[in-house]
Amino acid sequence: MSKAQFVTVTTTLANTTQASRLGRNILKAHLAACVQCWPIQSLYRWQGKIETAREIVLACKTRAGLTSALKAFIRSHHPYEVPEIIVACIHSGLPAYLTWIAAETVPSTAPRQPRLTFPPPPTKKSPSRKGRKA
């Protein structure tokens, strides 16, 4: 199996304010092309007790070559003592989407590729009225 070129790095935070701040800073640093956030209910063991917490998951899509830098960035900006940082390889995806991830994770000091634009989805065409009498 070939080595994955892209990964999703996930972490969790206590609230949307923390999640938005970290997500935006990751994007500003060009360490991910996309950061998705959604709420979850976590159950976990911590210091000998079972805990429950509402958290926000961040899923960061990036190039595999940026994994170490992104993990270090999350670790240094994360408020948790032991944050979740999990990396999942993306072995396949829509080629245009993967190209977009690659283009958006180039540091701002490097020459930028032109931004990819995606056409809007096709609109549903109304049935032809040709040959019908009004």
C-alpha cells in the first residue's frame, strides 16, 4: 500500500470559542486547508474516574508532510493537559478536493498556486415546453 499524501488530524476542545480560535489559527498558519467543528458528548477515564463532558471536535484536513508541524501547533496552543491528537490517513478522495488541500497548505512565503474555483452545482432544468400549446 502506498503512503498517504493527505491526513485528517482530530482534536477536541471544551467549547466553540476555543475550537474557533484554534481552528482559525491553524488555517492562518496554512497547516490545514479545512477545519471542521462539531459538538460531541465524551465519556472517558481521567485520573481514576469516569468523566463526561460536552466537547467540540476539530477535524483538520492537511498534507501528510505537515502532520508533525500540525501536531506540535495543536499541542502548544491547546488548553488541555493531555489533548486528543489523532491522525487518520486519507487514502482516497475526490482528486479536485485533494488538489485543493495541497494548494491551501502551502506556506504564505512560498509561491501560491492559483485558487481553485468550483462551478455551482447544475440547476434542475424545467421540462421543455417545445411543442406544447399555451
